[in-house]
Amino acid sequence: MTASSRLEQERQTRRQRLDTIARQVLRTIVGSHAHGTAGPASDTDIRSVFLVPTASLLSLDPPPDRTKREAEGDENAWEMAHFLQLCCKGSPTVLEVLLVEPFTCTEEGQRLRELFPLMLGKDPIFNAFYGFANQERKTFLSPLSGRTCKSMGHYLRVLFNGAELLRTGTMTVRIVDTPVGELVLQAKQGKVSANEVVAKGDELMADLRRAYEQSTLPAQVDREPLNRFILDIRRQNW
């Protein structure tokens, strides 16, 4: 057996072990299908949240990779506590999981979705959305980039959503229904230049900063209600 085959076999074994004890509580489709920008070749990005029994987490032999299940195709999954940590950091790709209509949602998953307003702090949101957008800008301006159009669309979308979230406490995942929707779609289709995207992005970046300065959200997330929630979940899922 080759080294790569052995590693793949070990990965499958770890995944199978986690699958035997984990229970899915939330499953959604995000990405371009949720944003309204999908094309014929677009992947279907699935994101889910799962629970590992508390007894397994506290045992002498806890399951491996228990915070994030390894990607299988276009699906990624997080254990609930790890998912909450990422939400508190303002991650754009994680927060949108709670705002799209799920196709699997247990009682615990619904309780998790209802906590969305408590996961918002203006400092982590600004830092996460600004950082995400800045990385996408570097990507599409790189002469070696192989994902220029996709990154231009992400750049504009995240800047708009960040300002929207700071002002309103929510964001429009279906970006085509917003004032920047048409430009985002054109950018993803390669119908606008990088210079046009940069010019619009500079406007949106300035608006993101204004939204941060004017936001009535707390500076940081109050983690105590979220901590009480996950402890209650742990007790119920011993």
C-alpha cells in the first residue's frame, strides 16, 4: 500500500468513526446557489452542523477530528461548539449558514439559528469581513490567480454584506436581490474589468468603515448566553 493510499484509508476510518456517533442538527446549501449567482458549472456547497455525544467528548478516547468533519466533496461540517466559536469571530462563510433556509434542521438546529442576533459584535464582524474581502482583492489582482472572476464577485458581495450586517443586524444572503447584485453577477461572469471592481470596491470599503463607526451592535459578543446554550445542549445529549 502506498503512503497516499494509507493516508486516505486512515482519513476514511476517522470519518466513519465520527459518523457513527455524530448527529446532524443543521444542513444547508450556501455559496453561489444561495447567493443567486450560480451558473451551469457551479458546485453545490453544503454546510452542516453536528453534535457529538458529551460522554464521547469527555471519555479517555475522544473521537478524532471532532471539531470539524473532513470535507467530502463539496460538504463541510462543524461540531456545534466549534461552529459557535467561528460565529463569534464574525466569519462571513459561517454566519450565512444560519440565514439560509435549511433542508435539515432539528430542534437543536432551530435553537441555534435563533441565537444569530447574540453572535454579533461589531469588532469581529468588521475584522472578519474586511479581512475576507481584502484577501479576495489580492487574489483577483494577482497575475497568477486562477479564480479572478469568482474572487471579484466575493469581494463585492462580502463588502456589501458586512456594511449591511453592521447596520441592520442581518444580511441578504441572496446577493442578486441587493443594489450590488447585478454587478456581482457580472463580475462572476467576467463581464466587468478588475479596474471597475476595484473602483466599486473602494466605495463599498468606505461604506463598511462608516457602518462600523455608526453601528449600534456591541463591540464584542457576549459569550455567556451562548455558553449557557451549549452547556444545556451538552446535558441533553450526554
